[in-house]
Amino acid sequence: MDIAKETLTEQVLDAFSETPSPRLREIMTSLVTHLHSFAREVKLTEQEWAVAVQFLKQTGDITTDKRQEFILLSDVLGLSMTVVEINAPKDSRATESTVFGPFFVEGSPEVLNGGTLPGEAPGIPLLISGTVTSVDGSIVPGALIEIWEADQQGRYDVEYLDQGSAGRGHLYSDQTGNYSVWCVKPSYYSIPTDGPVGRLLSSCNRSPMRPAHVHFKVSAPGYKTLVTHIFEKGDPYIDSDAVFGVKDSLVRAFKYHADPAPENSPLAANEWFETEFSPVLQKAES
């Protein structure tokens, strides 16, 4: 046994032994232990470590208030989904969660129930409707439903220069728990590949593609906040999501209509899609 190596790890662990927070102490102790073991297991060279440090610097450099490269890194490593699964609702009746993603923006425009996500995101209209309920079947009126999506070109509004909100908004379930909103049918797309995460995927011969989906964040007083997607059934990338976010319970058929949108639709279109998504929330104390 190399006593010097073992002594080093013990010295580092000892340095964190007086951490006031028991939880932080637990996390740092485990982190140091695993990091040291990892470095020894792969016999990490100083050059490789320098490359890793530069990679993390580049990840920070490209991160902005509209693009979170560290979340993207967590996503492609499967860490985001691991954390989601650790914290998944204990009640199997609750809607399953999935990754948050790097493109959420606080303060999206409000949309009236039955209205359209603002902006001029290109695409064929998609009507999403459903009812927000609790796991016991009771309705949840006034739930905040935040929605964001990529457009028909597979791009989010924050990826366009000098453009306001598009394909993004929030609304509330009505007194019967119901909601409906018009958006555009999403498309599969590549996650950003112009940064360090994209270069990592290329080096590992991994696909950067995500299947078509719409993001939801649903919250209500007394309930755990739900962060999830709905995915389009039959998408060519449904079984190879770059961020491992697909769950069977979240896959939906998008029904096609080859006729004008309903008269009460705020969109004028000669073809449209519709689908149903009814979020089921778990009580906060559960």
C-alpha cells in the first residue's frame, strides 16, 4: 500500500471534518473520497487534469443568463436524470419528472387560458389541453403552468439574436382544474454543439439529438413542483435522447387535423395538431 497517497486523502477529509453543516460535511467527505479514488483508478495525468480544468473554464465562459452550459453538461452525463430519479415523487400516481434543461427563463409572459404562447415561433399549431389534479383525484385550481418549447426549426427563442419571448409563457388552471394552450408542434433538434459540451459529445462519437418535446413546470400551493416534458410518439430520436430524459408515461400522440383550426382558436391555420396532458401533482408533505 502507498501510505503517502492514503495519508493525503485522510488529510483532506480531516480538513473538512469541522464543517458546521452535517449535510455539507457528508457531501464534501463523499466527494473527496470518490474524486481521489477516480483519479487513482484512471491514473489521471497532469496534462489530462489541465485539460479538464480548461474544459470547466470554457463551460463557465459560455454560460449566460439565457444559456446554462453546466446544466447541459449535467444532462449529457446523465447526472440530471439521476438527481431527478433520486427525488422522484414517492407516489406512483404522480406525473413523472424529467430534466429541467438549460433554456428555462424566469418571468415568461402570461397567457390567458385557451390562448397562444406569445411571439412568432414558426410551426404548425398544436393545442395542448388537460386537467391538473392531485394524486387523490381532486382538482387543483389556480395551478401555475409554465411552458417553453423549441420551434419548428428546433430552436428556442433565446437562441435567436434580438428576439423577445416566443414559444414560452405561463397560464393558470381554471376553477375546474382545466387548462388549454395553443403553441406550435415542436421538432426534434440538436442540443447546442458550439460549446465545450458539444465538443465532448463529438469526441465520444455521441449524438446530440433530442426528440420533439414541450417543457412543463407546474406548481401550486401545498404541492411539490413538477418539472417535466411531453414527447411526441413516433419521433425518430425517442429511444436515443442525448440527455436520457424520455419516459414512457410522458410520450403522447399528436393528433393531426387536415382542416382549419377551430373557430375559437386564436390562430388562423389550415392544419393543426392536438394532444392531451393532465399533470398529476403530489402533496408537498408526502
